[in-house]
Amino acid sequence: MADFVKSRTPRFGVDVFQNAYLPAGAREVHAIVTVTATGSGGRPVPGGEPADGPEAAVVIMVDCSGSMEYPQEKMRGARQATAAAIDALRDGVAFAVVAGTHRAAEVYPGGGRLAVASQGTKAAAREALRGLRASGGTAIGTWLRLAGKLLATTPAGIRHGILLTDGRNEHETPEELRAALDAQAGRFTCDARGVGTDWDVAEVTSIASALLGSADIVAEPGGLVADFTLLMESAMGKGIGDVGLRLWTPQGASVRFVKQVAPTVEDLTARRSDSPPRSGDYPTGSWGDESRDYHVCVEVPAAAVGHEMLAARVALIVPDPADPAGTPAQVLGNGLVRAVWTDDIEAATAVSPQVAHYTGQAELARAIKDGLALRRRGDATGATARLGRAVALAHGSGNEETAKLLAKVVDVEDAVAGTVRLKATVAEADEMTLETRSTKTVRVKRPDRDERHT
């Protein structure tokens, strides 16, 4: 293993699930790529920062706009949650706290730098939180830019942000927020949370999506402490950052799409960066001990019955920090996607259970978003049809959590058939929770090894 990869680097395994058989003339190949990382550890650093610098760095961005004072429990909950997140920092991790309004301000440690977590610095940071006061507006792009500037001062391989907001991004344009996200994408990952119900789901989920983090609602301020603690514990469990999914295709083939499909649906297709010859890299962010699934679709040249080819080669790669734009110095795992043309109709028309499952989960996410949008526009007929389809998909795939959330928005008469009625009254928090969590998927049951690559 290359010297630059830390000892906490997880071990990666790659499994490919597909039906490789195609009828004569067919060109589209689908596969589910399961990536599993184990052994990242998460050991504390004795005495603080290691000699070669911190392994991880985190910036917590706290909304301090005027609306955070109404009710007062929001600002109080934000202080307590940030303190809990600081407590969960591993000794030796670099960190900072930023207060966000219509501008961004350093709360701790200040001076354009990061502190190194220790008993003393964590106590000082908690004390600094006492000075947080609610006033001003909301310009989230400025918070992200300051976080990126602070994180750029560290050599840490894992750079992460936690962002909390309670309102809409009213003091900058959507274009300004998008520019900030584009500027920070690939520089750090970020989990985004909305507290209460006055924030915009699309804004918060777009932040998490662009920065390869998670998005969620914390409807009541009292839930912030537990949520922030879990977020920081998850961040502290990461063993390696900037991992890419590299997809090589042969001459004449092209990538139709690459989507993460578990634990959430995230389309990575447009995020491709070319890595010649005939390869492209798709960002996956930081990894700890976890498993994720990706749906890969490749278009290959049509071939005659009996022909077989390698449709794609999948590799998990990490760039060399000394040469981030160059050839990756480390391949963490790899797998193969095949194509075999046959005149056996049964073999050629069979659909991989994994591909079928995640195709349904992606459709479930779209149905929920479509249904809620139609409901807001007053199209009861359209909303009923789409949310009914979502209920059927959730029931059929065993996605019980999503089914429970749907049941708060519609009355289910027949889950199998997707027959539902819109509820006359829906709590805003319930609707926002369903929309925010619509992309969360349920994992498909993993087959035995001899069922793979069929």
C-alpha cells in the first residue's frame, strides 16, 4: 500500500450483480456494483495531532439568522447540538465553528485557522458558543465559502462540514448558492440539516447532494443534540476521503449513467471527470465501514450471437495527494461488467433481481417527489396517482420506513394495488420529512456468491 494512505484506510470489496446475457442486436448493459469497506478503525490519536498532520478536519456551520430566535428553543438547541458535536470530536482532529447569517463569521478558533481537538480546545469552543446570538439574514453560500477556506488550510485527507439552517436562503440568489456549491464540490463533504419547517427542502437537499453528504429534517429543536452527535460520530468513523469510482469502457462503448442507489439515490452521471484513455471518474466522497450500491448502465456495440466482451471495468481509486490531477497511485478494489449475446430467450430476457430492485427504488423516489409537487399545485388527481404508485413500490420492495412516511400523507386502501386517498390535512413536518427522505432506499437481499455475474 502506498505510503500516503493512512493505516485507518478501510479495505474495499467490489461485487458486480448483473444478467450478462443479451439478445442479438441489444446494446444496453445494466449492473449493480456493490462496494463494501471494512476495517477503517477510528482510533484516537494519543496526545492529539499526529506528526504528519490531522487525519480529518470538520467545520460546523450554525445558522444564527434572526429567525433562529423564534422560538428561542431553536437557538438554544443549536448551541447545545454544536457543543455535543464538539464533544464527539476525536482528539487530533482539526475543527472550527462558523456562525452563518447574511455573512459568515468565525466563532472558534478564529484568525482564519482550525483548532486541533483536545480537552482544552473543546472546552474553549464550547465556551465560545455562549456568544452565539440570532440576528440578520441568510446567505448560505457565504457560510460554505468560509468553511471551504478554513478546510483548505489543512492537509487532512478527510474534510467535512455540518450545516444547520432554519430558513430559506433569502439573502443571495439561487445562482450565487449554486456557484458556491460548484466551487466547493470535491473540496469537502457536507451534511445539511433543516430545523423546524420554515426552510426549503430543495435548497437543503441540493447542498447535501452537491457536497456528497446527507440531508434530513429535525422537526423539533429538542432533536438536534442526538442528530448532531450521530453526524459527528459518523464523520469520525471515516477512514479515507476523496474516493472515486472509475469506469473504463472499451472502444465503441459509452456510459449511459452511473447512479448511487443505496443507501440513497444520487445521480453521479454529470459529475464525471475524464481519465484517459477511455475512463471516467465519479466522486463518492469519504468512506468508513459501510456498503453502498451503484447502478451502472453502459451502451456497447451490437454483436452477433455467441460474442462475449468486457463491457466495463469498475475500480475504486484514491488520488495521490502529491499529484491529485495525475494517475491514481492506489486502486482500492475492482470488478468487471460483461456482455454475452445469446439466442436463449429465457436467459436474454431475465432481469437481474438487484437491477430490478434498485430500478424500482429510483422510481419510488421520483413518484414521491412528483406526487408532492402535484399536491402543492392543487392537482389532486395527479398527486393521488403518483403517491399511490409510490405506496405500491414501497410495499412491494419492503421499504417499510418510506411506507410509514407515505401513510402520514395518504390514506392507504390497498397497498399492493397502490389505491390511496389524499389526506385532507397533512402536518407540514410530515410532508417535509417524506420529501427530504424520499431518496432513502432499502437494501436488496444479497445473494450467495454463485448467483453473481449470471
